[in-house]
Amino acid sequence: MHFSSDNAGPVPQQVLDALARANDGHVPGYGEDALSHRVRDRLRELFEAPEAAVELVATGTAANSLALASLVQPFDTVFCAPVAHIHEDECNAPEFYTGGAKLTLVPGGDRMTPAALEAAVAAEGTRGVHGAQRGAVSITQITERGNLYDLDDLHALTAVARAAKLPVHLDGARFANACVALGCTPAEMTWKAGVDVAVFGGTKNGLMGVEAVIFFDPARHWEFQLRRKRGGHLFSKFRYLAAQMDAYLSDDLWRDLASRANARCAELVAGLGKHAQVLNDARGNIVFATLPRAVHHRLRAEGASYYVWQGDPDAGDDTGDLVVRLVCGWSLTEEDVARFTAIVRAG
């Protein structure tokens, strides 16, 4: 019953098999091998973007930070939600890789609204040489609170960005889960919705460690390549990144893995029923919910793992509520969910 993180699960056998196949002979390094070229072409096809520039990196931190660094100058600011991953969980990596660009937090919750974004953009870039300049907009899909932007939401946000002549970055660590939940194509959730650069995440959806950065404007590609090399994220044995992504794209494995995770999440919400208050829309693979402290103790005694988001598990009476985060990875089984929810309902 492992609900702590979709980073914690195993790698699908298809990916391990692809790595074994790639581990043969000598091929050019730094992404010049045939497999890496093929993967880039396959990603262009998936995104319906034949002119897009496509590159791979090993971590989401590198993908987001280097992508933003290719969009903004050190004296710019990036507009994002207050709980965006680039703000809360990257140890200031975006500021580091951009050379000092700041983050402007758009007031509100985990999902920015067009009105709040428009107001934040209007408030910045007004002090001339004395203040930060308007740089880019960053959207996290799925958000750090497990919510989704619908396609209409994305169009509305990117319209605000376009009006201000700002490029849009999509942090897609859980890109596949969002696509499955929305029933849309990668193109519909990115460039067709006004996104300029997207991260097609793989690590949280079963890969050992690889993310794709898709520049729909290839003019920014060279700068990304330079920044990636300078930042220490250009793999010499690039084929091992490409092999993972090749397996991920084959037979729609990326979609299959996300569908499994989302299905377990739906089963989890249904199984919790009235015994827990679900706090987010939980259409992807993340549930935020309240659980009585007594239920938490029973779950932990049975070996369940998850994050306690708010509250002290060991202080207070058993009737007090804790806020917990439950993340469903691709490898969770129906039995895992059934056992977890049965323990919750037993109280």
C-alpha cells in the first residue's frame, strides 16, 4: 500500500528491456546516435509538431529550469502559482539556471485564474530599469494540489500571456495523467492551447529518469542546448535516455501507465466514500483528503505509506483530522487500493 509518491515505484519491464537492447556496441554520444534521432522524430509526431525542437534531460528540475532559462533573461520574472513546483520544490533551481530571474507568485490557489494572472502581470514591469521585467508564464499540469486545468482554462491563461507578449511554459511532470484525465491529445494540451514550451514528464510515470522538453518555437533550441551543456545536464551516453523514452512511446505505454494510475485514483476516491473528505477534484492520480488520527494510526500499523500534509499524527486525540496526500503510481494494484480503503472504512 504505497501511496507516498509516484517517484517511488518500479520501472516497467518494457523500459528495462529497451535499456538492455540499447546496451550493445558503440554509437555516437551526446544525442547523435540513431535511436536519439528517432525518439525526437517520434515526439514530434506525437505532438503533431514537425518543426518542434525536442531534447531529453534526466530530471524534471533540469527540464523546467533549463526551459525557463531559455525563455527569460536574468532581469525578468516568471509568473506562477504560489504552490508551483518551480517555487516550492526546486531549491531555487529556476533562479539559478536563469541567472537570477525571480518568480512572481500569482495570488490564489494552485490553479491560476486569468483575472489573477492579468493583475499580476499588470503590476510587474512598471518600474522601468528599477524593477523586474515581465518574462514568462509557467503553468503546472497536474498542479501540486492534484487539480487539473481544463483545456478552456489553459486557453484563457495563455490568452492573457499572449496579450502581454509573454511565452508560456508547461510543467508537465504528470503530463500523461493530465492527458488521460482530460481525454485529449498532447497537442491539444500544449501548442494548440497556446503553450510555447512543454515538459513531457516520464519519471513520475514509470521511467527510470528522463523528461522531454518540447520547444514549439525551434528558434530557442540552440540556447537550450548551450544552457544544458553549461549546466551539466548533457549526457554523453545519451542513448540510455533515448531508450527509456523510446519504450515509453511504443504501443502508447505512456498513456497506458497513466491510465492505470488514474484508474487506481478513481477507485481510491470511490472506496474512501463518506469516510474521508476529499479536498481536490482528484481526476488525475493524486488525492488530498482528511483522515481521523485513529484511522491514520491503523493504516500505518498495517504498513501503508503516504504523506501527512497537515497536522501532527502524534499530538492530539484520535478524533482529530489530518490532511494526507495519496499518490497513485502505475504499479499500484486494485488489491492495494481495496485493502487501504477497507482499513479506512473499518473505523
